[in-house]
Amino acid sequence: MNQMCAEPCRALQDSIRQLLSRTGGEFRLQRVQLETRPRKLEERILVTTCWRFYIFYIKLPAKIESSFSVLEIRSLTAISLNQILIETEKGSFQLTLTVQNTDQLINYIQATLSKIFPSPDTVCLVRRQYPESADSSQNSSPCSDTAGVVPSSGICGGFSETYAALCDYNGVCCREEVQWDVDMIYHSQDNREFNLQDFSHLESRDLALVVAALAYNQYFLKLQAANLKLGSEVTEQILHCVGRSQHLEELTLEDCGLRADFAIRLASVLSDNAVSSLHSLNLSHNPLEDRGISALSQQFLYFHAGLRNLNLSKTNISGRGALALFQSLCQNALFSSSLHSLTLSKNPGLLGSEETNALYTFLSHPNSLVYLDLSGTDCAVDTIFGALALGCCSCLSHLDLSKNSLSHRRTPETLPSVEKFFGSSLSLSHVSLSGTKLPPELLRALLQGLCSNTHIQDLHLDLSSCELRSIGAQILQEQFPPITSIGSLNISDNGLDSHLLSLVPALGRNRHLKHLSLGRNFSVKSRVLEDILQRIVNLLQDEDCCLQSLSLADSRLKSRTCIVLNALGSNTSLQELDISGNGMSDIGAKMLGKTLQINTTLRSVLWDRNAVTASGFMDVARALEKNRTLRFMSFPVGDICQAYQRHPDRAESAWKKIHSCLLRNSQTLAVSDQRALRLQQGVTSSAEQMLQTLSVMIHDHINALRSCDLETVQEDILCARQLLRDAKNCRALLPRLLEAGSWLSPSGPAQRLLETVSFELSRAVDREMQNIADSMWEATQDLFPGAARDAQRGSAMLCRLKEQHGLSPPHIRDMLRQVGCEIHSKLRAAQLSLMTRLSNSVLEQVLQEMQRTHRKLSRHRSQLQILMEEEQRILGYLPQTPPRNKQENHEGEIYSSIDTMVIKKRLQGRKIRPVSAFISASDQELSPRTLDLGSPGSRDLSSPPALSSSASSQLSRSLSVSLEGLSELPTEGSKLQHQTRDRPKQQSRRAPGGSKGRGPASDLERPDAALDEGLEDFFHRTVLTQSHSVSSAPPGDSEGPPKRRRRSLFHFRRSRTPKRERGRAAPPSSPGPEGNVDHLKLEGIQMTNGTPTSNGIEGPYMGAVRGLPGRGTPSCEQTVNEVQPARVRGVPLPGGVPLPGMDSVRMWREMDTLGGTNCVPEDRRRSSGDGERSCFLPPSCRAEASRCPTR
């Protein structure tokens, strides 16, 4: 056995290959001598993989003696030409190699570290104790051929390589999905913002490695995490990344469960990083408190470039923390020119004390603030305008002072400062005072300032929930019409009510107003409400109307919403409509559908919370089949869920049809050339990496065979050099192909031909329209010879018709331009497909040629090595040994598992995303045996009783008739007259429905009954409750108190049931819109959610994840015990002991809402019309009617 294993035979290589097969990738073998004891060398096999070195014993089966990662190397010392000392975290290894292999090993380690660190010398110190040879210097010089194939930073700054190295360094499985997402999605979109939410499904340890790979990355400039609870391992790596990175510009950690300790440590790492490029900091929705804010504020004093964006919303800051922050902003002069956005919202009491004078001092000096959000901070709105008028008039664009109050002390300078600020602002575009009670004088000063401002346009003014009421409406009516700077106005929820009758026409007189919100202002009687809606209709029907957006949300208009919808059919200006929260039911959806069939200007409709069923959605879907202009319709979550519970098939079919129509109406967006190029680069990145590996190996062979004078060898070397140039040109192939197809522009031959066709087509349309008009005039003259033709009037009519129906030359050019855009997008897609196929074929051909050349050069090199060894044995420098087999010598010296079939599979598999770790892990956790979530079919869902088909059809018919006739009633003109008032009424000949519904007839049968009979006991008689009137007692049952019949004098009956019984009452007697709504309220739907479960509980603490080594003087760490299955070896990071992990438990709650309704049969309902039980007979006929048999 020892004699067989004296050389690295084929069996030993197969054993090593089988042992390392799970690691994947390529590896190289070479014979070395390891110094196990002082002056004692032993033979070993050194295996070099992508990120790790293995030292094997020379015996079968293969056994690993030791291994170390490239990131563990702290120094390299070249003792002599063939000896090298490698110092790692676990120990040192002194290896004896050939001269050429020593230089190759040092260069390989440096090239590998350069993929991760910008300057690898700061991580791994390389020392040479002998003069550098000419060959090594020539190989490492940038002018040599080897310099042309040194791997660049790679896609996305080499993130995938860094992540793989860190996974190997920590002994964690490398997630291919992370590499795929970064190389394909981020690179194709040129996204420089790394979002941890994209990888939130990973475990905390895997997510920490993802963050650790960003420490020295030069591609990503932003790091973002929102609504994600971060564990201690992840926060440690974030701090390490902030402290080491020189290119990180924006840090966003919103609602991540961070505490004051994190803010203190963040300030510490920022002080250590003197070359940090951080200019945007967002720590909102984290309870940092005053302690954390004070630590950050002290660090703000030393920012060499200031901050551009600072967001500390909802961080539990009080006056003490605010004082420290504002003093830092004032003392650092750079903030006055660098700070563009400041957000301190949702911090109650922050600006309610005297300590806020520092903020007023900062605002009163000239600054560069563009965005200022102080909502919900108890800021005195009337006093802050004095500071804003001094320093924020030139740059401030967005101002949010909502949900604040006014100061208790009013000063005379308040109103002039408000008018001065709004009159002298130059860039203001958004002002929000929502939820702030504005006094009338402050509102007047605000509007007067805007009226005198001629610098700003399209200002959005939010005055919702400001309690304006009648005085505010009067001020708006007086001051708003001449204002030209306001383009959007929100006055919802202000208690305007009946004052809208005069306010709406005043708002319509402003021709610069484009967006108007009037919701929650309609708490008036029905007659006044109709008048207000008629004012809105008149505003929309005005020919000079410039309104583009109208919001009537949450106004509870119910069926009267149709008044506005009916006026939108001919409107030509409105593009957005919000009618959500009005309860218009199915009839409103039908009217909306009719509007959409004829309207051509609406682009967006919001209509949730309107009690629409599946029938209403089907009406809208059928209407959208004929609409080609609506492009957006909000998903009505509340209504579609209720409709899906009752009629799942119809609701799903209706919404699919709506979605398909909206998709048809929307314009298709073509993929940009740069995005397609980056996407293709991501697909071919694995093949390019393999191309780089082959290039490095061929360069090694060329350097080794440079001294050989054989003709065949030199020819192969020339071919190899040509292949290396081809490999170098492969990287520039995709951009060159894209540049070659740059002649395909939107103004190409196809577009020019379409423009020529548009001119000819316009002339043809004109001739055809003229022929149609001539034929119609001739037909008119044939029937009416006296009719004379006016040529000028006919031509003007034709021009108007062509403009109206889109047949004018500009319209035709627009239509053909759209066709040209579609043709251009298809041509661009064909070009990109051709580019992809060409690049893949060339890359595959180059790889095959390089593989054949690599085999030839390897064979030449092995033969040359055998000749050199035989020559040395003849000269006596080497002992006589039996000659080795050529095949064993070739495969034992160097080995690489490269196959072109693997390359083809990788090119195809790169287009398919690997299976997610979350999905693979959840296959067993979410199995039906382990987790029973239930299903709708397995639960006992009893549907509530509903109205009969006849009753529902009668109800819908009455609804449609009443609402369709509503728009036909005249609102102006002569008084209505009752034409049949004097016609005698016909006596009813029908017998009453039964004696049980009538009271005793002894007193009522008297023919001489007085007119006032029964009035004395009218208020003493009891009225039966609703439950008795709709009881299901059999008709033959005569027991119980007799029921009283209603008088025809009153057409309604007051309900006297207790409040606790009204919830179980039957539907109303008379069908109508309100009856429909009440019926919907009575029907209960059982809603079931999942049972409360807890998931995501982390296991015991496994140790901190090791990030990238710190940049500085390398030092050997203490050796760590290798056999620790419960912990992962880690390098202590700057900042001390890591924070303990945080367990996140997600609870699911289950709520079952049971409901029912008491439906009343149609034959038992009371009505105020001609019902059987409500008819009244003359006194002479009552006795005879009482003796008739009961039906």
C-alpha cells in the first residue's frame, strides 16, 4: 500500500475528487512538502479550491489533515524561492513547492482577496525574504498578458463571490437564490439599493452573511430594511458594514425594533469611519428615545459633509433629545447647506416646550430645506411661520404641519408672518394643515398671501378636518376665486354641509383648480343634498371646467351618487374620480357602467366600500368591454370579499374580466436596451467566470512552456495567445452587438414610411368624408328640392365632425405613431433575441477551443516535466525512480473538472430561479398532517336565508324605476298640477284577506258613525311589534289578541319595538334603495381565519456570524476549538459583545362572525298602498265583509 501511494496516483485523485464533490466547482492538486516538526518535511497533497485550501495525507482512502479559508490568511512570507509560510487564524503552514508554483500560489491568493477587498494588502500582508525573480515580476506586472485576464470586480461589485467566500469562511451552506437575485434582478435593473426585505424569508444567520458581504462592496450605495425585526447577528453586521464601508450613502432602518443601544453603537462606528460617505439616515419607528438621539446628535457635530436627509419619525423623542439635536444642527454650519429633508413627525410633545427655540433659530437662518415634516409634534402652527418666513422661503417645497395646535398666546406679528411666508415662497408645492383647528383670521391671512404670490403654481393645499364650518366656507367663497397658485384643494371633513350650495359655484369660478376633495361634508337632509349634488353637476357640465380630479369619498350618498355619475357621460375634463365609501349598491354600479360606456376621458376610478355585489361587478365588467380609455381601477377589497363569499364564481369571473380590460387599455412599456443588456450579462455571468478560470490556467501553461523551442509547442502557444485575445473580446461582445443595432431608432425607416402613409391616409379620409357629405346632400335635395346647399357651412360642419370623432390629420398621425411604437418594440425584441443567440454561440465556441488548447498545453507541459526530471537523474541531481505513466503524470500534476456540457446547462439554468429556502423548508412544516389550517369546504358554513326571487326582483325593479325617474323629474319651470285630482275614486270590490287582521266590527258597522269617532282613544291603543306582525302563526289559529288595522289617513307606521329587538327586524315593507341596504345589513356571513399559531421561534443562540476581517494590521487570533457542532466560529467584530437575539412570534387570530336574518314572506308584508289588509270599507259594507270566508 505504501509503495502504491508514494505518488499521487489515479486512485488517490479519484478518492479526493469524491470527497470534495459536495463542495462543487473546480479545484487543483499539487504535491507539496509540509513541515510538521522543526526540520522535518513530509509529503502532502495541496488541493486549491475557489475559496479554501485542503491538505491531504498521501494514503488511501483520502483523508483531510487540515483546511483553511482564504479569508483566514493573515500573512504570506516567501522564505525562499520554493518555500512559503502561510499564517492563518488557526496556525501556520510552511510549504515547500516548486519555484513557479510558489509564485502562482501567492498571486492566486492576492487575486482572490482583491475580489473582496479594494486593497488586499491591508488584510493579508505579503513579505518576500528574497529578491523577486524576473519571471515573477513579469507575471505580476500590469503590462503582461496575465494582467488582461485578472478578474474584475464582477457583477454588482462581485457580491456573489464575496457572499460565497463568507459562507465558506463560516461553514454555512451558500444560498444560490441570493446570488441569482443579485446577479439577475438587481443587475438587470441597475438597482444600487440593497433591500433586506427581499431576503426576509432567510434565517437570521443567513441574512447576517448577506449583510456582511456589503462591507467592502463598491456597487451598492443604499441599505434598506423596513418593517423587519432584525436580530442581534444582523445588527452586528450592519454596524460593521457602516463602520467599514466607504461607498454606503443611505441607511434606512425603519421599524426594525432597534433600541437606544443601537443608536449609541451607530454613533461610535461612525466616529471610527473617517472616510464614510453616509449622507441619508432613516431610523423612523424605532424607540431610540432621548439617550440614543443625544448620542447621534453629538456625532453630527463632526460630520465633514453634513447630512442630506434625516428621518427620526416616531422615535419617542422628548424635549431634551430635541434640544440636543437642534443645537447640533445649529452648531455644525454644514447642515445649513446640506440638509434637504427633515422629518420629526409622530413624536407627541416634541415641540410643545420652550426647548424648541433652537429649531426656530435653525429655521430662521438661510438654509436648504426642501422637505419639512413636523406633523403630530404639538408644534405651535401660528408661531412657526415667523421663522419660516425668514429662512425657508427660497427652497422649501413640502411643508407638513398637520395634527398640531395653535399657541395659547396670540401676538400681533402672527398674521403678518403667515401672509408674508405664503406670499414670498418661491418653491412651495405641498402644504398640509390637516387636523389643525384653524381660526378664521389665520385662514384669511393664508389665502391672502397665496393670492398675492405669483411665483408658485399647482400648489396642493390640504385643509381637511380643520373645522372650517360656515365662517370658513364664507372666507373660501370670498378669497379663493382669484387665487392662481392653488391647483389642488382638500377641504373634506370640515362640516360645510349646506354651505356647499354657495361654496361649490365659487370654487368652480377658479380656472386653475384641477383637483378637488369634498368628502364627508354632506350631513344634510335629502332635499338639500340633491341641491348640492346638482351644483356639482353644473360645475362638471360647465364648458370651461378645468377640474381633472374629484373626490367624494366617505360621504354616504347611497343611491344619490347616481346624480353625479349620470353627469359624467358627457364630461370632457375629469380624469380621476373617487366615490369610495358611499354605499351606492348595485344600482350605483350599473350607473357607473353606463357612464364608462360613453365617457372617454376618465383614467382612474376608486369605488370601494359601496355594498356592491357580484351582479354589480358584472355590470361594470360588461361596460369596460366597450371602454378603451380607463386604465386604473382600484381593487375594491371590502366589496369584492363580500361578493366572493356569496357568489365566488361570479365575483371571480367579473373581476378577471375587469382586470383584462384594464390591461388591454393600458399601454405596454418596452424594456430598455440597457436593462436587456444587463439581464443578458447576468445570464452569461457563470460562463464568463469559467472563461476567466480557463484563461488563468492557459497563461500558466504559456509561462511554463515559454522556454521550449519545439515547433508544435510554439504553434500551440500562438493559438493559445489568440484564444486569450478572443476571450478578452468576449466581454465586449454584448455592448458591441448592442451598438451595432443602434441604428434601430424610433425615427427609422418604418416610422418615416408611416408618416408618409399618414399624410396619404389623411387625404383619403378627407376625400371619403367629402364623398359621403355630397351623397347625403344629393339625397336631401332629391327629397326636398327647395333645400339649398351652403358650401361653406357644410365644410365647417365636416371639420367639426372630424375633430370630434378623431379623424383629423393630427389624430390619424397619433394612431399611426402608436402603431409605429408597437412595430419598433417588436423589432427591438427581435434584435435583442438575435444578440443573445450570437453571444451565446460565440461564447460556447470560444470555451470549446480553450478547453482543447488547455489539454494540448497540459500534455506538452507534462512531457517537458518528464524530460527535465530524466535529465536531472542522468546528471545525478535526482534519485533513480521508475518512470511514471504519462497519463498519471498529466492528471496528477494538475486537474480541472471543466466540461462544455456543464456550461450549456448553466446557461439555461441561469434563467430559472433556484428553489427558495423558505419554500423547501415549509414543505414539511406546512403539510396537512402537521398544520391544519382548515378549508372553506371542510367548515360548516350555513348560508343565511335570503329574500325570495320574486321579492328580490320586485325590489330591484322598484329601485331602478325610482332612480331612473329621479333624473327625469323637472327641477325648474312651472308648478306641477294634479290632472286627475277631481276624478272619483273607485270603491274596492275585493274582500278583505281575513277576519284575523281586523278588530271587532260591532262599533264600526254603524252607518251613522261620527267623523271624530275613535279620536279619544287614538293615543291609548297599543301597536303590535314587528315580531308579531311577521310571526309565522297558522292562518287557522284564532288565539291571541286581535290585530288592529291601519288607518288610511297615515302612510307610515312608527316602529315601537325595543332597541334590542330592532337588530332582528325584518326587511322594510316598501322596496327602495334604503330597503336594499338594510337587507344587506341583515345578512350575516361567517368569516373564519386561521387558528392562533406561533412560528419563527429561533433556536438556541448559535454564536455570532463572522463578517469580513477588519482592515488594519493583521494579527493572528487565538485558536478556536474545531469540533463545535452547536456553535459557529466567529471573529469578534468591533463594538464589543453582540446583542442577544430577538425572537419574533407571529400570532394569527381567528374571528368568526355569525349572522342571520329574519326574512318575511311576501304575502305577510304590510304596505301603504292597495294591500288586502290595508283597505278600508264603508261602514255599510263592513258587516258583510266580516262574514266572508277567510282566504
